[in-house]
Amino acid sequence: MKKIGITILKSIGFFLGWAILVSILPLSSSKEQAIWRLWAEITPLLAVAAFTLIFWLAEKKNVKLHLFDNPVKGMVLGVIAGIAWLAIPVLIMYVAKIIHVDGTNLINLFPVWVLAVFLNTIMQELLVRGYLYQMLKQKHNIIVATIVTTILFTVLHGGAFEAGIIPVLNVLTMSLLMIVVLEYSGSIIAPIIMHFLWNGIGALVLGGVSLADDYPNLFVTTFTGSDILSGGICKIEGSIIVLIVNVILIAFFIFIQKKKT
């Protein structure tokens, strides 16, 4: 019980400490929305990096982070798996005439928006599958680490609960997919790249993935048909097609991991 209590205190301290630091860091005063959003993504990333360093230094002999092991494998796997992960459901939805591209938008400072998405992705992965995941896995086991971090990841995407069961299941299976990719690749690099491609292309380009309300999208897209296929108000992230793809990819990575070991 003492071990469990210490773990709970560490987890709460890490997450609440991050949240408190983010709340007190200053926001940008820039009137340029892209610059404001970039700073809004930098501050929580700096906060999670700081708490990761602090907690790691406090117990680096007992918890190994394994954040950037196997970098080449992580990058290659992240790019290939990330493209496939988004391309398969989008292609299916396009062929089924669920996705319609009606035009394009002019986006000011588009590279800055892309960088903001990338920093947001790094922050999310470090917060959920960085120190917390490794600490829980090494102090307890992979099942505990998976359950706790998946619950945390789902809470961070709480808007899915208002949209229905499929969006919630998509968030849950997305977290599980990132974990099996993390375990297979041996580092957090692959999940970061996959997550970035999902958000960057899915949101900034296609407008079918939910980010903060001020993020623009390059294509003007509409999603038609049954909500269970089109995703309804959640668009791509609310579609059962994504859920099926997530489950298939999870099973695939578990299979090749078991085959490897």
C-alpha cells in the first residue's frame, strides 16, 4: 500500500504541478493569432519539460525515461505509420463520398501554425507517455501504466464525452495505439510523429480533426452521410471507420512485437 500511495502522490504532483505552472505562465500579447497560438503551445511544453526534468533528477536511478532511444527507427516508423493511420480512413471516406472538398482558405503564417501543432503534440506525448508512463511501468507494470495514462489522455480530450460513445472509443484506442507504438519502437519519437501527422494534416489541412477553436484549416471540407460513418460534429475523429483502423493497427503492432520477442 505504501508503494501505491507514493505512486499516486507522484502522479498527482506531476500533473497538478504542470497544470499550476501552465496557469501562471504569461500569455503572449501579440495581436497576430498565429504568434499568440504558438506561445500558447510553448508554455505548457516548457512546463512539462521542466517537471519531467525535476522528477527525473529526483529519481533517475530508479526511473529510466527512454524518451529518445532508437531515433532513426522512431522517425521512420512514425512517418510510415502516421501516414497510413490517417490516409486509410480518409481514403475510405473520400471514396464513399463522405468527405467533400469545397475549396481552400488563405492562411496567414501557415508554417507558424504547423509549428504550434508540433509543439502541442510533443507536450501531450511528454505529459502522458513521458515520465508518468515510464514511472508507472517501471514501479508497477505495463498494465497499470497503460490504464492510468489512457484515462489521463481521455480526460484531456474530454470534449469527446459530449459527442457520443464512438468519439470516446476513438480517443481510448488512439491512446492504446500510441502506447503499443511506443513499446515497439522503444522511444516516444514515433508516437510524437504519428500524433503530429494526425493533428497537422487532419486538422490544419483537412479540417477534420479537432484542435483549439482558433486553429485554421487549409481545405474547406464537409462531411455528409450517417453520423456513425461521417463522425457527425467530430468529423474524422467521430467515425467508426477510425475506430476500426485503430483496432487493426493496435492488433498489428502487438503481433509484430510478440513475433520480435
